[in-house]
Amino acid sequence: MNIKIVCVGKLKEKYFKDGIAEYLKRMDRYAKMQIVQVPDERAPEKLSPAEMEKVKEIEGKRILSKIKDKEYVFVTAIKGKERTSEEFAKEISDLATYGHSDITFVIGGSLGTSKAVNKRADQLISFGKFTMPHQLMRLVLSEQIYRAFMINNGSPYHK
């Protein structure tokens, strides 16, 4: 199985980099997992709604350029479907069972994702109603993917 996390912007904080690197390393024996970063669009602090949409559109094109047609795509969104870790694990297992060996997760920039990215999604996934910095979301998502594989393999990690 191939898992890709496409995200906007670079990680600056060493503690996020270290945490994500640890989960990437742990995943090696279960699946190939990679992080693909696309540049964020520079924008002034205060934007009109039209300017916000333009920034999301530009970042969206960058995101979509990293997704192939055959990939099953989850886009993180506050309005997405919430799941338990067990439900998420079953979903990952079911996708593999039914021929989806390439799964991509998208984490948008600080303004979210464009309409085009959301339209490309097979599913919108939410990790709760809290707004998280997208750097932290990378770490949370990496851990939850690893947790899903641990659940599916009967590991005591999840307890």
C-alpha cells in the first residue's frame, strides 16, 4: 500500500519534523508513506473573501498536480466526516481489500482547501471541530494512519 500526505507549506519546527519522521519510520514495515509539500501562497494578513478564494485556488492547483487519477483521496476539512480510530482503521483495511492501494490525504493551507480540491476528494475527513495549525495536523494525521495499521494488525499500541 502507498500512502501519501499532500500538504501546503513547509515545516519549520524541529519537534514536528522529528515526530513525523518517527511515524514515517514506523510505517516502513506496513506501507510506503510519504509527505509531499507544495508551496503556500503568500498573502497579506487581511484578505477579502475573493482574495481568500484566489489563494485557495492557487494552492489547490498545486495540490491537484500531486494527485494521480487512480489515488483514493481524503481531504481534511472541519465539515468532513468524523470517525473513531477503529472506524478509520476499518476504512483503510476495506480500501486495501477492494483494490485501493494508493491512498492520498490532503491537508490544505491556513485558509483551507479550494472547491476543486474538495470536489476531487473521495471523502472529506474531520479530526473534530477544532481548528489546528496545518503543521500540527500533519503530525496528528501521521499518528492516526500509524494507529490504523496497528489496530488492523492487532497490536497493543492502540490500548
